[in-house]
Amino acid sequence: MVIRQILVVEELEVEKEVEKEVEKEVEKEVEKEVEKEVEKEVEKEVRRRLRRRMSMSGRV
């Protein structure tokens, strides 16, 4: 009986650790994806502003 309880407690602890690790990995992946998207949007905005400036100065 006691051994079963110990095993259940150990199993729960392992599950918690695995859950934490999975959360960390998911967070890292989400962060990477968000960074990529932000980078793309910034690039688009920079290009748009540059085109606008160039067209305003008559260079296009």
C-alpha cells in the first residue's frame, strides 16, 4: 500500500517536471515565431516608408 502511494507521488512529480519542460519548449518556439513575424512586419514597414520617401523626393 505504501509503495503504491510512493509510486503515485513519484509519477505525479515526474509528470509535473515533464509538463514544465514541455511548457518551456513551447514558449521558446512561440517566442521564435513571434520574433520572425515581428521582423517581417518591421521589414515591410521600413520598405514602405523608404518607398514613400523616395517617391516624395522624386527618385522613383
